[in-house]
Amino acid sequence: MNEASIITIGDELLIGQVVDTNSAWMAQELNKAGIRVVRRVAVGDVWDEIWNALDEEQHHADIILITGGLGPTSDDITKPLLCKYFNGKMTVNEEARQNVIDIFTRLNRPIIERNLLQAEVPDTCRVIRNYRGTAPGMWFEKEGRIFVSMPGVPHEMKGMMELDVIPALCRRFNFPHIAHRTLLTAGVGESFLAELIQGFEQELPANIKLAYLPNYGMVRLRLSATGPDEKVTELEIDRFFERLQGLVKDYLVTNKDEPMERTVGRLLTRKGCTICTAESCTGGYIAHLLTSIPGASEFYDGSVISYSYEAKEDLLQVDKTILETRGAVSEEIVTQMAKGALKNIGSDYVIAVSGIMGPEGGLPDKPVGTAWIAVGSKGGIFAKKVHFRFDRIRNIQLTATTALDMLRKFLLQES
């Protein structure tokens, strides 16, 4: 079977106080190594729940990866539970003990007995060194199955996975090769896409699967192929991926697994041009998306966040009379915002947005979810009215991604 299951431990995960990013990262890295994750389970800091999860998951996978519950406080019960589960007794691991001492010495902090207890581990495990923290990882084996316990701190867990766990698993098992190809579409719904590529999907061989991943007005399509030979598998998936791109070419944003903002950034960089934004209703969210990309300084100049009428007038030279007669959510105002940003910031291209994101503030002719978006350059501005029907946060996200897609199309048409 050689498949994996992930168990995350912590009450904070179940009450939503902490978002479980560990499982997502682990699944991605395991998948790259050819290790298929079949289940992800979250349990609280409760002895019986953890114990039952260990019993259950070994029915589904040969590799059970566990994060959380290895800290020095009383609610961290994973280590003593694993000691009992694997019929061991606690012993001090000298390498782990020295690691604790080295860390506290380097930080010039006093060491208390509670810290040194981190070096105690069951004698039935192989200790996994923690290069980024004090709690060691533990590798157990039982009835042909592997159990690996790691800290819940993401930085520490990632170090163990990269430096020890995944390499050790790859040496132990002969995993199949897994290949993925992902493209991004916009301006088309998931159902319409399914109809469009229905015949293609039916022709896929058993070892290639198609997944639909809709999100904020866009749909990603992912092909996943599995096979024993890397070269053969890669060539096979490339052949089907090329066909898929041809079928959805009218809606294709990018044939890479990347967000819209990265595609826009790459287009701007290729042209050697820069962008600025003038944002009202999105409050800088478009700027945030653009600057989240490494190397954004190559194509992003800056933004004006002009939420009030006064800010629009003072920072973007928007006409006060038009503001008072037409309102901020209008074609005239968003066009003036775009022109003002281009003039003041000096970029080659611009995105400007103004809208009513909700939950209040809607008008009969401008209901909640209405936004005007302008994109363009000094050679011309194109404006468009859009309307979304969701909550405030999603309306902001949809406005931002729609604006980026409008600029993408503007750049391609200009080219």
C-alpha cells in the first residue's frame, strides 16, 4: 500500500484558534516524493482520541505522520501516550539533551528542568534530531507500519520532514512517480467547463485523473498521473495536458499552477513595465496580492488607498462636483482615479477600483456588491461595472481578482 495518513493533534485546531497549515504542507511535499496521502485527521489533546486515531489510521495507511503535543507543558500528552502505545519506557537521549543545552546557551537563556525533559523519549523509537527546536521527533515501527511523531511548530516540523523523514521513507519504499499539471481559467463556470471537456475526461486513462478547483471567479484544472517510470509518466501527462489547453484556450489564464497576480506580474516584467493601483473598496488588497510575489519591485511602483471623498480629491485629483453628482461608485470617478494615479505615481499601467462591498451601504441603482473597475495606461483607460452577491470579504476578493484579470487581458490585447 505504501500510502500515508496525517494526524494533527491540538484543541486549538478543533476550535479554529489555529489553522492547520501543517497537513497541507506535508501533503504537498509527500506528493512530490510519490507518497499518496489518503487521510488527514485532527484530534484534540485527549488521550483516548489520540489513541483511537492511531488504531484507526493504521487500517488505511502504512505511514502515519503525527504533529503536535510534544511541548514541555502539561497539555502536551503525545509523548507519554506514544511511549505506552509502543510498549516503551522513557529514557534520556543524550544527543537531544545536548541539543536543548546548546539552544538555550546560544540564546543566553536559563535552562530549567522542564526544558531538559524534552530530551526524554521512549526507548522503542528512533530519535529524529530537531535542528530548529528542542523537541525531538520520534520514529516508531509496528507490524510493518511506520509512525512518525513531530512537533506541531511548522518550522520545526518542516525541517524534520525535509532533512530526515521524507529521505528515509524514500530509501525504505519504492514509491511510484506522481506528476501534476495545472492550468487556470477565468470567465467561465465549473459546470460549463465540465460540459466543454466531457469527452476529453472520458478518454483519460485510468492512471490520469482530472480535478476541478474553483475559487473566486476562476477555476483551476489539474491533471494528476501516476506511473512506475518517471519519463514515461511525464510524457504521457504532457500529451494530455496539451490537449486540455487547446480545449479551454478561450478561457485560459495560465498553464502554470500559479495565482492570477503572478501571471500579471510576469506579463509586466516581460514588457519591462510597471503598475500602480488606486483603490477604494478593496482597501489595498490588490496591492497586497501584487506585493506577495517575490521580486514584485520589478513591476510594482505603489498605490493610493483613497477611501473617503476627500482622499480621492486630494490624492487623485478627482472632480468634487462629479463625486457629489455621480457618486464614488461610477465610471467617471474610477476613470479619474486611474488617471490621477498614473499622473502622480508615474507607472506604465494602472488598476483603479471603487465599489460597495457590504453588508450595508447599497442603493437601489447600486446594490451591495457593485463595483467599477478601470484598467489602462496613459494611452487609454477601459472601465467596467461588475456586481457580486457575496459577503464583504468575498466581494473584495472577487473585485481584486476580476481587476487583475481585466489588466491581464488589456496587456495581451495591447501586445
